[in-house]
Amino acid sequence: MKRTKQGREAAHPILPVGIYSHSQIAALAKRKAELRAQKVQRIKKQIEEGTYDVSAADVVRGLARSESSWLLNLADVCLPGVR
């Protein structure tokens, strides 16, 4: 059985070096930015129309993710190199 990394790194797959060219990475980053902008515009429109609805579970999940990220970043600042 293959061991996996613990902590933050476990959520991000490790890709072999050189699997993507710089132009492919740039294209992926641009596409991600475009999709995010579309999502923001869609949500803004829904809010303006009064049709935006989000579940309480999604709100809690987002808050937990945000707080976890903040705490991990704080640990990096206060305890660099400790894992």
C-alpha cells in the first residue's frame, strides 16, 4: 500500500515534473480565471434578481475551509518548517 502525505499537501495531487509546458500551464490558469469570472457574474446576477440561494451547509463548509486555511498559514508564519 502506497503511503500518502498528511496535511495540506494531501489535497493536491503531485504531478510529474515537465508533464505540462509553460504555455499549457498559462492556458489552464487563464481558463480557470475565465470560469471564476463567469461564476462571479452569474452569482451577481442572481443576487440582483433575488434568486440567489445558498444552503447553510455550503456556508459552514466555506467558513470552515477559510478558517482552516488561515490557521495553516498562521502556523507557517509562527512555526516555519514545523509539520
